[in-house]
Amino acid sequence: MQVRVRFAPSPTGYLHVGGARTALFNWLYARKTGGKFILRIEDTDLERSTAQAVETILDGLRWLGLDWDEGPFYQTANLELHRQKAEEMVASGHAYRCFCSKELLEERRKAFEARKLPYKYEGTCRGLSSQEVVARLAAGHPYVIRFAVPRDEGAVSWTDLVYGEQSKQHVDIEDFVMVRADSSPLYILSNAVDDALQGVTHVIRGQDGIPNTPKQILIYKALGYKVPEFAHLPLILDPSRAKLSKRLHGDVVMVKFYQERGFLPDALANFLLLLGWSPGDDREFFSREEMIEAFSFEGINRSNSIFNFRKGDERNFTDPKAIWMNAEYISKMPLDRLLPFVIAEFKQKGLWRSEYESERSEWFAKTIDLLRARYRTLSDFTSLGRPYFEDDFDYEPASVSKNLKDTSLVTLLPGLADKLEKLQDFSAEAVEAVLRTYASQCGVKAGLLINAARTALTGQSVGPGMFDVFATIGQRRSVERLRRAVRLVVGQSA
């Protein structure tokens, strides 16, 4: 039997991190077993489903590298078939038409609530004779189609691949609605029928799908379908243990949010993998091949995962571990794999120049390699890294106050610029020798000039080794920036 799994998002919003993790686990299992990963768009909520949401979901999956083997299929294409399957169950006695009005059901519900009892549909219409049903249909009475849950002491049982043995007594399952009064099938029916028709062998979905599982197993059996294996994944919760949602948490729970803020797809996939799964050892970093090899249902935790996201500035906008992991990927992945992502970031921000593809391509690559050890997102290359590529950049006020406060720099900085301007070899080693000799001649500590030069050249107080910064920015621009920074010293002293 070939493994066939599916990811079936509802296109009523963006792809969020919980859905992305579900897709990832399905994809990993398909790739590990040589099976098929099916993409199905469950677009039966016609009022809320949008084409834009569909494209955003597809784009998010592509960005994460979760390629699908079949689809995307659209559930609305099978609505008539879903209705036919409901009628088949009515004909076989596994379902019936219920003519109870919404008003009547609400009245009964309130009566139960007044007695502090849980309400479950009593099956009023289940005992209607065929003559009564025909008469009501002829009179045009609206109806829904309900599944006739067996009235015995039995139970629906299955072995969940994550949570183990599960069981639900028939007496605790309501005769649930499968088709609404407007003839539109509900998710509980459409999802089960589509899974069966598409040959899905393993349903891997969130833990919140467990309440639907007994009902869907009943539908499978009533229609003579083979029941698939089920694996329910622990939920991803916020720090207060609330379920993630865009309504409560905003864009920070959406995959697109991380895509736009400079995350690497491999880093986010790696982070999502570890939200609810463990390899059984202390490994934290996995290539795609290692993910596939290591993945198993046994490694999935039963307890819910906590996504410690937070909203703050652009460098502290999500789970600290997610940012840390992305920074590790940026600093350690092969440069030839990183560069295409950085280049795309430069193009998006309008900072890309054709010279970076030709005469300065080697310089560009070396500069990215120099900077990446301190950067956490791709966006850092075009924000914090801007002084290396553009002459128009901002000076951090704290850096200016710290490193350009000594009034002697008014003469020291131009003097250093004069010395450096005469260098024939503008290498890191040559610049260091000149700066240290000049500092000694002027009777000041080299650190004063090094720190002042960092702020003068980059507007910042931290960064790569300062002499490498000089060599990277180049002789002409370094000299110009040292002289230009004098006004900042003057501005402070004034």
C-alpha cells in the first residue's frame, strides 16, 4: 500500500504557523515513505473563501519548500457528489431527514440549559415513517440530513498514531447533521468523502480534529470505505495557552509575516519541526534530508507546544528561539546558498545594483560573508548593513553619544583620514598599522579612534572587526566618512 497523505487548508485566511507545521509533518511522512503528498483546498465556506487566500497559501507552501504531488484539488468541485453520498446513506438507513426547525431546536437547547444539562439532539425525526417523510417533502418542509448513530452500547474506536487507543461511546455521539437545509454539505461529510475518494491512507491533522474522528469513521463505514489511519498533532498555543489565531495575535502567527521579515524557509521549517516533535536526542538543526530521515510519529509529543512569540521592534518580533535559529542558519549555511536570498532581499528593497553582478560580485559576496555572523534576518542586510552598500544611512544616536563625544576627535578624525588617504595598500592589516601608529603619535588610546571610526563609517557601535570594515567599505568612502563625522562631534560639543 502506498502512503497517501493530504494537507487540506480552508482558504479563509493566510497560512498560519499551525497549518504550516501540519503541512510539514504530512510532507515529511510522504517523503520518508515514498508516498504522495496531496493538496486539497477546502473552499466550501463560499462567503469567506477568497482567491487571494488560496494564492497566499500556495505561495507559503512553495516558499517553505513543501512541494505537493497531486492537486491542488478544490472541494467545491465535489459538492454534488457529497450530496449523493448523503442520499445513499439515507437509502441504506444510515441517515435520515430531520424536519425540526431551528426555532424548535433552540427552544429545546434552552430548556436543557435551564436544567444545567448538556443538550444532544433526541432523534425526534429518526422514527418518522416513510409516509410521514413523503408528506412533509410534498408540503415543502425544509430539512437537514442527519447521520443515524447506532443506538447500542457499542463504541467507535481507533488507534491514534500519536495519542494511542481512542474510543467514543455511541450513546455520547449526537445524530449529527451532514447536509444543511440549503442542501450544502458540511465539513464532516465532505472531508470524509474526499479523503476516501482520493485514497488518503493517513490523516495527519491537529488535535482539535479528534472530536470529528468518531463521526467520520461512522461515515466511512456506512459508505463502505476503508478507514484511514489517524495521527493527531498537539496544538500550538500562545504563552497564555490560548490557541493561535490571527484575530487574537495578528500577523505574527502567519507564515507570510516571516517570509516578509527575512526568515529563511529552511530555518522556519526547522523551527516548526521542533514545535511538537523531537528526534529523541539533543539535535536542533536538520537539513531537509535529515528531517525526512529522522521523522516518525513516535517522536511527536502528546502535550501542546508553546509559541513564545512577542511583538516588539523589528529585531524582536517573534519567538526568541525562532530568531536565534534563523540567525544560526544565516551565519552557517553555505554562502552560495545564502546569497540568492540576500540578493532577493536587496532587489525587494531597491538596493540592488547591476555592478554587484559583474565587477563587484566578489566584493558583494565577501561583504555578505563578513556581515552575516551578526545578523539574524535577511532584512538586517538592508537595514543594519546599509552603510556598507550606500552612503546614505542613519547614525544611531546612542552610538554617536558614546563614540563621538571626545572633542579631540574634531582634529583626530581628519588627521586619520589624511593618513589613510595616502595608503597604497588599503588592506585591513595596513589600516590597523596606520591607525595604531597615529594614535601613539597623538598620545591617545587606539580604542578611541577605533570606536569613533566605527560610528563614523557605519553609524553603529557594534559590527565586524573594525579593520575589516575599513577594507570592505574602501579607501575613498572611509576617508570621506571620517571627515564627514566631524560635524557630529561638533554638534555634541555645541
